[in-house]
Amino acid sequence: MPKTSPPAQVEFHPEIPNLHEWGGITGIPCQDAGILKELEGYYTKAKPHLLDLSHQLIGSHGFHQDQSEKNAHYLFAIERESPYKSEGGHNPSPDFRLRLPSEISSFFLPERRTEWQMIFHGAVFPAMRFDTGPVKDLLCFLQCIAPGLVVLSSEDDRRGKVVTQRALPNQDWVKSKEKVLRAVFGDERYHKLETASGKLEMSFRNTFEPDSDSP
């Protein structure tokens, strides 16, 4: 019986050279100087839409404000009880937590890296990004703001290890959000997003690690 590949995992990669590399792949280059200022401009325009997604999660998907994290560092901080239950009805896993920073530069601070890894590598995205629209939309918005910052990654280890990463949403999602994306990014960047998201060679990257036992 063929081996079934697990779903792609969300990975957080806040290295500036990584963003520049993805800029070359997607055809949506970042500025060599002032990259954080450029990204902050997009993030600021996207904030109302990101906040609206958090309100949808509170209103329709069981989240509530994380009262322990109400401070100016966060655009929002929300949480909900994990849906996973043990046989005895107990909750064996911690609450699902989701938060975004008030400024995108926080993603790139070394002292905050572990915090953001815990958000993106935690349980929320694997459990909810497939069937919870606002979670999927939040991930896709971040991919459009900074391609390469948050990627979907999968591995194929049948012959060595091939790691496939996707840095952009699919084209159907981009087209469905055209009005919002044009308002945030402008017409030129929107067209680049639409083009790149529809081409495998512009939205995916493969890296290969040979099997250690290979001759």
C-alpha cells in the first residue's frame, strides 16, 4: 500500500536573507534597504482585515480574548480550549493560542523568535487551517505580506529527503480576495501575487538532501 504523505506543516522563517531569496523566486522582491519599513507599510494597511479575522474567530469559532496578554505588543491575543479530549473527557492538550504583533518588526526580533515559533508551530494551524476560514485567511494574508516568512513545508524521504516549501497562497484564494489585496498592496503588487500564486516555479521551492547511505 503506498505511503501517505502527512499534511504540509506551517513553518516560521524570519531570516531577512530568506525573504530576499523568496523575493527572487516569486518575482516580488523586497527592498534591499528598508525592508522592514516596506513590510510594516503593508502590515499596517492589513491590520483592519487581520483584526476582523480575530473577531470572526471570537464570534463563531469558540475563541476569546486572552486576558493575560492584553498589552500594546499585540495586535490581538486570543485563545480557545483545545477540542481534543481524552477518553475520560479531560483536555490533554493546552489551550489553542493565536496572536499577532502590533508591529511586524516583532517577528524579526531574536528575543521574540521562540514566542512566534510557538504560535506558528503550535496546534492551531494544523488543527484549524483546513476547515476554519479565518485561520486559513490569516495565514494567507501573512504569506502575501511577506512571502517566505511563514511557509507550508512537506518532506518526501523515499530517496534522500526532498523538502518542498510553499510561500504563497493558491491562486483561487488570491483572486477571491482581490478587492482587499488591491487595497492593501496596490494594483502592481496584486498582479504579481496573482501571477506568482498560479505558477509552481514561483510559489514553491524544493531542496534536496541525499540519503546518507547513498553511494
